[in-house]
Amino acid sequence: MELQNLTAISPVDGRYRNQLQHLDVFFSEYALIRYRVHVEAEYFIFLSEKKFFKLPTEKIKALRTVVVNFSLEQALEIKNLESVTNHDVKAVEYFLKQELEQLQLSHLKEWIHFGLTSQDINNTSIPLLWKDAMEQELMPALSNLVLHLQSLAKDWKNIPLLARTHGQPASPTKLGKEIMVFTERLHNQINLLGQLPFTAKFGGATGNFNAHHIAFPKTNWQKFGNEFLEKKLGLQRQQHTTQIEHYDYLAAQMDAIKRINTILIDLCRDIWTYVSMDYFKQKIKKGEVGSSAMPHKVNPIDFENAEGNLGIANALWEHLSAKLPVSRLQRDLTDSTVLRNLGVPFAHSVLSLKSIEKGLNKLLLNEDKIKQDLEANWAVVAEAIQTILRRENYPNPYEALKELTRGNAAVTKESLHAFINGLKVSASVKKELKAITPFNYTGVF
């Protein structure tokens, strides 16, 4: 069948294409070819800037225009060349040589890909597209989500909430504070992710600039490579490599994203649980159904969708981060094979963020249900009472409250106050104890 949304094997390119198709500028085959053309062209221009040959300003501008205007048709042209060469990067080299001929620069075409191996292009193109995708897509989406959560935390700052530890009623908290738990966790991990550099390999067939050095032994090629990557591509050059980069920082970034995704899974499950407890209602969209059989249902599908996609993303991030830093001797081809899937976990991660945002926008706070649960669980103030009794040096306060409350679903305001009235403490302490409720025993936030 002809490839379209309904015939795509992957849901990234099928069911979810409308939400993810913009990522093709980073992770498609076309994108990889375009980034390769960009790196090859900038390397050629940099050689001219370093006086290996003379390249007129108008020719530099024309060559960069080829990159800026690089089209799908030109990418197909390179793929046709690849069908002959059976080598993807060599096809890019031949394409650029043809472009030089059209620019009347045939005498300089052998400077294209001078001294390089294919991984000097791949291990700069992929870090570059990865850097662009991270800076333009994932990091802004994560930052926006944190801001959204901070806004909700502010709105819900003073909403008392029955906490649950081990699934059982526990000392009350504030809903806003529980949301801030996730903003803090996400903020910390995003900061760690942002501290990791985008690195690349550039150093010839086995990383030593062999070909460069034999042709121009007086040139400081390490300095040349560092300057090219840092000033022209915005990447940090790895100083000692084999034929390929060691991928350690890329793996670290993947692990950082995986931790962020794990936090988001935790968030999705908590919100899902609050919805199931009726602490949140959800906005209804006309025409939607929640079940083919049960007309009443309004399901938290956005958080379920996010959780599922985060799990898929993390499974792939796990494999990529474990596999990429491992290569036999000076290289094998396994990195190239798995890197072609780089956009898949990225897309699932982005899709998850979209789903979470959509789900958060549907939430409607149900304060009545929250208050009902607090009112039905006066036993949770037992901790407060026994702590004050400890302060007053009252004998065995924990044991006294345990006897009254543990496993007793009938604890009420009245029964607690009756217990307080029977305590041998001052009237002021009794008044202090009676002022404690499930609604105000929420600590500081």
C-alpha cells in the first residue's frame, strides 16, 4: 500500500503524525542528508577561511544558499547517487561536487570531504540535529509544562487535601504543594540535562587526523578541528576518539530524559488516581464518548496516553544509552543502525508532553469531594494531638491515640473531642487540641 497515515507501521508516522510531523526537520532521512550537506559545506568554507585555497565571498554565499534552500528533490538526487555508490555520505560528497561545478568551482571540488571519513560528517550532523531538536522542541516543551504546573500549584495553594501513604489516609497536605513536588523534581532534572554539552567527533578515519597531517604536517589539526566545531557548528569536539564519537554525553542526555520521563509517569499516575477518586472532574467535549458501552464515562485518557508513550520512549532511551557507548575496537556499524531510531523515543516523549498538557487543561477541581474525604477522616489529626501531648510530657500519648484511632473508621470530630475532654491536661491545651482539624493540619507551604 502507498504510505499514508493509515498505512504507516509506526504510530509516530501514522496515528500521531498530525502532532509530530514537524519533527521531520530533525529526524527524517531528508533531515539527516540536509545536515550532512550543511556540515560538508561549512567544512569546505572553513578550509578556505584558513587559507588552504581561495574562495570568493559571492561563492561562499552561493554555497550556503544551496544549504538553506536544500529541497526534498535534492535529497532524492543524493539518494539516487547513493544507489550507485552504496554509501550515503559519499553520495553527499558527489552532490556537492556537482554543485561546485555549477558554481564554476570545479578546480576546488577535491577539497570537498578533504581528509575526512564518513563519521566526521555523521558524528557532527547527528549531534547538530540532536542539539537543534533539543533546544527548539524538547526543552521548551518541558519548560512550558513546568510553568503550567507552577501556575496550577499557585491556584491550588490553599486547597487542603487528604494525603495517602501506602494508599491509606495520612496527615493532610495542600494540593498546590503536591503539584510543586513535581515542579521541583522536573526543574532539577531539566537543569541537569541543560548542563550536559553537545559533543561531536571530528578527526579522520581513526580519530588522529592521519590524512590531514600527512598532507599538511605543519598545521595544528587539533586546533583546526576544535575551532571548526565550536565556532561553526556550536558543538564541543571530543579530543580523543576512534573512528566514531564515544557517545558518552549523548547517552547521559538520554538517561536524563529518561529520568524526566519517569517523573512524568509518576505525575500521570497521581493525577489519574485523583481523577479516579473524583478529586478532579474533566471538561467534556461535545461529541466525545468515554466508552462504547457505558455512556456516563469520562476517562482520563490523556494521562493514560502520556504514560504509555513515556514507557515506550524510556525503553528505547534505555537501549540507546546502553548500546551507543559500546563499539568494537575502532568501530563497528551498530551505532549507525540504532541512531536511525533517534527520533522515535524523542517523538514519543514530545507526544507525551502534549498529552499531559491536554489533560491538565481538562481538569476541574472538585472541592466538595475533597472536603468530604477530609471530613470523613478525622483520625488523621491523631499525629498532631499526640505530638502536642509529647510536648506537654503527657504519658504514652502515641499509644493512647493508637488505641483510639488505629483501624477505627468511626473516628469523628465528636469522638476525638470526647477523647480530648478526658485528658488530664490544662484547659488551654484542650482548646489548642480541639482547634486542630483535617482542614488546617496541613503544615507549611
